[in-house]
Amino acid sequence: MAEEPGIKLELEDIQSGVLRPRPTPYVATYIALRIEDAKAGRELMRRVSSVVTSAANPASPLADTWISVALTYQGLKALGVPQDSLDSFAWEFRQGMASRAKDLGDTGESSPENWERPLGTSELHVVLVAVSPDSQRLESVLERARESYAGMTGIKAIWRQDCHALPNEKEPFGFRDGISHPAIEGSGVAGTNPRERPLKAGEFVLGYLDEMGSVQKTNPELLGRNGTYIVFRKLHQRVAEFRKYLKANSTSTDDEELLAAKMMGRWRSGAPLALCPLHDNPELGSDRNRNNDFLYEADDPAGLKTPGGSHIRRTNPRDAAIAGVARIHRMIRRGTAYGTMLPEGILEDDGVDRGLMFAFVGAHLGRQFEFVQSQWINDGVFFGAGEDKDPIVGSGGDKANFTVPRRPVRKRLQGLPRFVIMRGGEYGFMPGLRALRWLADLET
Ligand code: HEM
């Protein structure tokens, strides 16, 4: 769908990692830093401001290789940002992700006391993310990132996570990922669903008009402008458990694939049930012009093709009849696999930690990520399914049921186990490039 004229984003001030889709395939490394001294932290901001690439010049050969930077609330504090500025940031960001655990369903095995340290602690201040199409270029971009903090007393590297997106874009459960992305007015980056009207820029970047007609600002305005929030979540995937579950609840291999597709809303090839409900169509799955070109309501109101409870219909109900408006709960997803894939056909866990290092970008942590996670993933009321949960990423347990609507009788799966365990994460703020320099020049 064409962009509305007139809205111009200040791309040269927005970090590349906010708007540009990551290349395919790609490798990425997350590095977390602790600021032990405010002066060193400000020097870090100065150096980082010259290595972080902006979203301008997408055609440049460097456009696929970039470094992004995010600060946690504790990080802004460690830099000495004045309290009245700190208070102007989103409430959820100020609380930190670990404090929000109960609402997010991060309980039991997924609760913060079981998270990988230093995730969820006040030690995590800055997160650098280096992205590149291959390991060789990643090394050189990592070197640039390291130069911004190496040898500085007062800055400590405290955590690292390497990730990758395979050429076939499959995540550890075996589904093609990275298909559905929203279009953003004025960004120059097209969305992948031609039937979705581009979203107002203020949904994803602070300082612009959003879908509700308001503009998110911080104090001072310059600090927030062209910045946004990012949600990091390291999600461990129980792949063997998932495969065993499919087998135990199916009558044949074909039936297993159909059940997997019903749970996701897409076949593993990426082909959407909305367009091929009975059989997989791998060609459609990999066709970027067609694999996200669908809506739900007119064609499939009862979910006979794509169940209302499937992962993709829950996390983006598009035009389906639900309580509320889907457009104000959209976010940009940047998921990346970590750990080696479990070889095909293996049903026993090999003990390898594998999963997704998730990143969600959006200007409204509350009504975007937190809402989707708590109301759409871990509840079913919004589409009339009581307490049913997302069968793939829901928090599992006695009440984790999933219904496959079909005729003459629906298929009802009860007490689904938890296939995805939270290993830790945090909320970050990704400042614009001018704001990075403002942080570097702080004199408090
Ligand atoms: C390990 C956990 C997860 C796995 C394996 C996973 C996997 C997938 C896959 C394979 C797709 C379909 C491909 C695509 O549309 O790009 C997808 C779509 C999506 N997922 Fe997830 N996901 C996970 C967690 C989450 C979480 C926690 C959220 C939100 C809080 C989420 C939100 C979405 C959204 C919004 C879409 C796009 C739906 C659409 O527009 O049709 N996912 N996910």
C-alpha cells in the first residue's frame, strides 16, 4: 500500500537498527556493558555516537552491517541523567522487565530468579548489538564496537550473546520466521502485508504522531526525539519437547505437520494457512510477494483455516473480530536464533541451549509488547476463548488449552506444556544520534 505523502522521518538521526530490516542471512552479537563511572559512561556515548549507523542511506554498501545501542533505565541513571528527565520515560521502562514478570507470564521456571545473570539485574546498563550478513564482516563491526569501550576504566563488558539467522530463516522449531513486518509512514521501508495500511511513525519512533493522535515526548524533548524502546528477551526453546508433543497428538506424519501449522498459523515453510489451509505450499512460503498477503475476517471468521488461537492470529489478528483494535498493538520484530539447531528427527533433548534472542521495537511498551504478551499470548478472552493460551509461546500449565476449529467436531488440546522458557531480558531505550551526543555532553 502506498505511503501517505508529507510525513518525513529524520532518518539521519534514527538508528539503523530501529527501521531497517536485518539482512538475510545474518549473524549478530549482543554485548552488555556496565557503567561504573558516569564520566566513562559519557565518553562511551560520545564514541558510540560515531560508530552507530543511521537509518539514512539504505543503498550504501554498509547498510547491511551496523551497530545499535540501547540504554536501560539503570544505564540512564548511571550516566547521571537528571531525575526530571528520567521521570519522563515510559513507566514500564522505568520499572524494568524483571519487575513486570508476573504480568508478562514470566513465572515458575521463567521467573527472574532463574534468569541468566546479569539479565534482570541493575548491573545491565548498555546493550550494543552488532549485525552483519556474515561472520567476517561481523568481526570487523564488533572490533569497531569494542573500540568504543576497550581500555576504559569505568566500563565493563558483562555479557555476550551470539546469534544468527539461517539462509532459510528457520527458527529452532523449524518454522520460517521474519515474514510479517508492518509498514511505517515516512520510513521508506515497505511492510510485507500489502493489505495493511502503513502505521503512523509515532507508533515506532518518539516525537511523531501516533495512531492515537498523540506524540510521545521526553524532557528535554531532544533526548527522546527519534529514539524508541526496545524489548530484549532471550527465549529458550524446548525443541525435542515440541516434536514429541506433535507426535503424541497426531495420527501420522502429515497430521503432525498439520497440527504444527494449526498451532503457528503457517506451515513450517512459511506458507500461511489462510492461503493454503489443507496442504503445504513451500513455493508460496518463500514468495515474499504473496506469503503475507491476507486478512482473516471475510474469508475465515470462525478460524476453520487459521485458528483464532494460533500464534500468528493471536499476535496480529489483522482484521479479525476481536475486543479492541489490532493496529495499536503492532511492533517491529527482530528475532534471531541462538544455539545450534537440533538435527531433524531427533526426539530426545541433547542439552544444548537454543532458542530465539528476541527484540521488539516500538514507542509504546505498555500497549504494544506488554499488551500482546499478557493479553494476546497468555489469555484468550479477546477472541472469545476464555483462558486459552498461545500454543507455541504461551506460559503453559493446566489452563493452557488450544482449540482447532473444524467440522464436524473441533479438536481440543488441553494442558499444553511450556515449550518456550524465558532466560532473561530487559527494556532498553534506543536514542537518536543527536540524543547520544546530548548524553555524552551531560554535565550533572
Ligand atoms: C521462541 C518464541 C517464538 C517463536 C519460535 C516465534 C515464531 C514465530 C514465527 C515462526 C512467526 C511467523 C513468521 C512471521 O510472521 O514472520 C511469528 C510471527 C509473529 N510473532 Fe512470534 N515467535 C515467538 C515469540 C513471540 C512473542 C513472545 C511475540 C510477542 C510478544 C511474538 C509476536 C509475533 C508477531 C507479532 C508475529 C507476526 C504475526 C503476523 O503479523 O502475522 N512472537 N513468530
